Amino acid sequence: MSGPLAGVRILDLSWGVAGPLGVLMLAEQGADVIKVEPPGGDPFRDAPGSPVWHRSRRSVVLDLKQEEGKEAFLKLCATADVLVEAFSPGTMAALGLSYDELAAKFPRLIYASVPAYPEGHRNASRPGWDALVQARSGAQYEQPAWRPGPAHLHMQIPSMGACFLLASGVLAALHARENTGRGQHVATSLYQGVLAYTTMIWQDVENLNAPDSLVMAKTYPPGVHQVSIYECANGEWMHAGVTVGREATCTMESILGIEDPDPARIMTDLAYRAEHGQRLRAAFITRDRADLVEQFFEAGIGCDPILSPTQAFDYPQLRSNNMIVEVDDPEFGLMSQYGPPAVLSRTPSEVAGPRPVTGQHSRSILAELGYDDAALDRLAASGVI
Amino acid sequence: MPGPLEGVLVLDLGQFLAGPYAPMILSDLGAEVIKIEPTRGDSMRYGAPFIGCQRGKQDLALDLKRPEAQEIVLKLAERADVLHHNMTKGTATRLGVDYHQVTARNPEIVYCNTYAYGYDGPMSISGGIDPLYQAVLGLEYEAGAVDQGNPPMYLRFGMADTANAFASVLGVLSALYHRKVTGQGQDVWTSLLNGGAMFVSEVALLADGSPAPRRPSMDKELTGLSPCYRLYRTQEGWIQVAATTQAQWAALCATVGRPELGADTALATFDGRVAARATVDPVLEMAFEARTAQVWQALLDGAGVPAEIAVDTRGGETVLHDADNRALGLTASYDHPMMGHMTQFGNLIDFSDSGPGTYGPPPLLGEHSRSVLTRFGWSEGEVDDLIERGIVYQAAEGTPYPWPI
């Protein structure tokens, strides 16, 4: 690999979503990632995201509960720059692998943790499934559903925040290590992952009349941009009339063949605004979506189709920007998957390979550490690898 | 203790949310960030949550259409490590601050432009805002359960904007690390489309174009993915359960008084429970109505079933004023000359050796114009002249805006 992180080795003990996905982002910037799995493999290999979130790394199986497994792991740590773990608090300490213990042996090691809640938080020992953190953090209540009460969020907000925080934290610590020569403990959590997405909506300001102090209004349902969603013919949906910073050459209404609203009245007369909204909806529902998207784009009016996640793969901008990669997964064969999210001109990000089979590289990685065939056979016989 | 990015100087020429949020995160991590703002103000200053993405920055207000202002940016760029913005394609070139124009003055800079629709393709000329990327990537479709006959639903967390910012933090920090090691800077780009795609990164297609299996979808009522992984309404409040193992599922069913469901072999797997939602959900829904969420939480805790009450934070109030959160540095407070005492989230990442973030209020327009320029070599007289000619704007005491609000 020749990415910006070439030469950085990461041991990935994490499971779930945030850990593996955060590590993926670092792996595809060129880091050499070794996934350390328990005997039998990471239980999240059954998760739908596994073919993506576990790619671009090698896999070694080590039973850390056996002395020989731990010994091999410590030898690996001596070659590593970063360790990532996502266990509940106390798990690593019980294995004799706490930050303090490893920092004493490997002062340059960056030790990154991504549990459900921060250490010391009253919920720190509570179970950490994504949806549970959605509930406890308030994210589900923040998103009003079609009925009164909270909405379950299909998109895993806590994990999808924490993955970015994990990658950012590791990178910042790598940067600091170049100055100080020392590693350190980097910790984030799914709970902090939620906080990262509250910047538009959770603010407390003393003087609410001050300019600049606005926070995004909570409207039911379910947010300010819901109003620009329209249903077209054949049950297809789209956003339309969204500000995109382009000069529109005509109005949305003129394309839809209805009368433009009175600009003064629509700002002051709620009933008139509602009537106009009804006229718009009545016009949209008779029109072909693809046709409207094309005409609106030509006219400089912000719009986009609302697609299913599968339909998204046909959205032209994804292919234009090489966002889709072909990966030969050992279980599913050739797949189209999302590639890395940042594009670097000099040191391109790239997929380093498909998801490894559990333990695919156990022998070759341990051989690099000096284990010979006889020693490896012994470890295999005792279930350590 | 300084933050991990101490000594890194960032010029932030972004506006709205997607541009400024990444520099704010870099500031949280210890970088020094100078926000270079149009003299009329960031386009988001007066109409949207400006304060969510500006804290801790110094503010230099420039009329970038003037060549003298462009020269100020280039001079500052000579000393900067990172230049970051979200201008639409071509705009930076018109303003004299594109990658080539900047690297002519500082070849080692890390330069990041975040776009809306990506760098290439027919729509790359366009700007765009958060809901459009929630739309095309499938987030709104799944959030609303369109496949169940519902309308799409906008997620009010500013998802794509924020993810775009984190993608650019990833790109910038990777490039900075590469520069530390090799001395080489480079051009980085991300987009709302690229960042937002991480939310659906588990979605993949098989060779025949069909979706990869095992991805459950939500029910029409938006409660969750399976009888064992969903929200239940109780006598008072809602509770989310995550009984993912067979043992936990059996314990859940026993706790709510329906042990026969836990013993049913057809329901022994996650997929089996998904397939039986039409019959199983109503039974469990009725059972959960018998007690409050508080009581269920205690009973399920006792039975070893992962579950959490869905908390209504009243727009974040209970989170921002939670003593635990405050003590752990998860909230941050500071005083603003006009807004008074403010609180928002604090540490998103904790570092054992580098210090915790030090946060300041979002800046007023042009609040630091003079101090930034004089620090970087302009004389007081030169600054006076630039202000007088309208190239630089400086907030005057008591009147922080160039016109009455």
C-alpha cells in the first residue's frame, strides 16, 4: 500500500460497527491492519455490513484467554502503532491487556477504545447495542415518527458517529506522536457518536434574541426539510425546490404548469401557503419523476430523486466519482461496495483486498514474528490459533 | 496540556455547515483555526444553526472579490498547514485561491475542497444541501419505511453535512500525517455524497445486481427491525429491546409473560422472528402495555435482557445540563458577547496524554481581523487602510455587524 498511512500497523480487536468501520477508513488510507479474532471468528461476521466493514485487512485468530495466545499478541503489539478495541469496560483489563499495562511495555503504542458509553459515565456498564444507545441518548425521541413517540433509526447513528471519531482520534494521536514520541489512550464512544450529530439541534443559549443564535427548529414530522418532499407518479418520491446556490432560470411552478404564488402573500398568509402546497402536490403526483428531475436540473432548481439504498447504486454521480468498488468477497463472490470517502491526490485511498476468511493469515503473520512450523502446529493443536 | 493538533494552523474559507464543521473539529483537537469570512457574513450566519460549527475560531472578514483580499489569503497560506473550504467547483479559481494558486506560494500545504456531488460528473457544478444526499443514498427511504407504504422521512441530524465534514477530517489528518513523514503536502477532496455514503456502507450488490442478503428493513410503525430488536410502547413511555441471542429472546418473552414465544423453535433465530412479525409483534405489544417503561427496564435488567428506555431529552436540555456529562467534559460552556452563556457538546474524543479540548465561543464577524493581520506581519496603518477601503471588515465595539440587524 502507498496511502498516506503506509507503514502504520493497526491491530483491530474491535467488533460491532463503529470499530471495524473506523478501522476500514484507516486501512484504505494505507495502514496495515491485522484483525485479531477469537477462535470461531468475530461474531459480527454474520452482520450485513461484514463484507464491507471487514475488508482491507488480514485476519489472525488468537485465543487471548490462553497464555500462548496472549504471548503471541504481545509480540504483535511490539510491531504495532495502533490497537483498537470496542469491548465493554473491564474486558481488556481482565485479559491483562489494559491501557496502563500495554503502555508500560510499548510507550509508542496508540491504544484506541470505542465502547458504548465513556468510561466513568453512569451507563458505562450497560449493554451497548446501537439501538440501545439511540434510545438512551435521546436520538430516537429527537426524530419524531409518523405516530407520536420515538422512531427507531434504521441508520445506526451512534455507530456512524463513533466510527468517524475513532478514525479522527487515531489520526490526531499519530500526529501528536510525531511531536512527542509517545503513544496515548484515545477514547470515544457510541454516545459521543450521537453528540457529533447534534450540533445543529442541541444548543443552549442564554440570550435567545441575539442574532446568530438560532438552532434548527423541531417540526413535526420530522424536520425542516420534510416540506420539500413530493410524491410523483408511480409512487416515486423526490425533493424539489431546494437551495443549491445556482441561479434558477424559471420557477418550479412554470415547469409543473401551475401558477406562480404571490410572493408577498406566501410569506404572510398561512392558509394561502397551504393551498399553494396542495396545488404543488397535486401537480407533482401526475408527473414522471425522471422527467422532472431533468427539467429542474436544467433550470438550476435544486432537486433529487429519493432512492432506495439499492437504487442508489444507479445514481450517476456515484459512478462518476468512482465511489463504487468491485470486491471479490470469499462468501458472496463479486460485489459492488462503497469505497473510501476521502480522495487524496498524491497518496490515493484504495481497497487493499476483500474481507479475509477467519484466521486466513494466522500462520503467515505469526511466522513473521518468528514462529516456526512446529510451534504453529502446537498452537493450532491447542486451539490458540 | 495542548490538544493533539497543537501547532497546526488551518485557514477555513468554508460557509454553511459542511465547510466549517471540519475545521471546528480540528480546532477542538487543538489546531488554530482562522475563519476567513465574507464581509457580508457567512451565508448561514443569520438564518440557520451557525453556532453549531464555528466555536473556537478566530474570524478575519475579507471581501474576497478584491485582489488585495486574495493576496491576504495567499500570504496567510504561506504560513498555514491546511486550507479548507466547500466552494463549488470553479469558485476558488475565480477567487484566486485554488490548489495551484495556493501551492505556488506554499507547495507543502494540505488543501481540502469539499463538494456537494463530488468532483466529477454532470452534477459536480452544483452546490447542494443535506436532504439531497439523504435522498439519493437511501437514508430517507429507509428512515420513513417507504417500502411499507410510508412517505420518505428526513433525518433531522444534518447527517450528510456532518459526515462530509468527518470525511474531510479523515482526509486532512491522513494527508497531514503523510506530510509529517515525507514533507509532501497534497490536494484532498470529499463531498456530501462521499461522506453520506458511509451511512449506507453496509449496502452492497451481488454480481447479478441484487442486494446482498441479511439486511432487515423497518416496519410501518417505525419501531424497529425484529420483535427482538425494536421499540415497544408501554403503559408510560417507550422501551427499546435488543434481545439478540436465543437466551435473551427466551428471557424477554418470559419476562413479559409470554414464555411460549421464547420456546417456539420457529422463532429461534433473528430471521425467524423477522418472518413472524405479523403474528408475534401484536402479542408482545399488548404485553408491554401492561407496565411502564421504568418497570420493564428494571425487570429486563434483572432477566439479563438488553433494553433501554427511549429518553426524551427535550431538545438536548437534559443532556446539556446532565451533571455526569458535564463532569466528564461531554458538554462545553463558554460566554459569548451577545448570546451570553452557551452550552453545546464538549469532548467527542478523549486523549490521555494530549489535553482535552479548549473551546471558545463562535466569533463575531471580523472579530479578529486586526489581531490576525498584525500578528502575521501587517502594520496597524496597513490594517486601517484595508478596513477603510472595505477590503477587510472589523467588528466595531458594540456594533458587530456591518448593518443593523
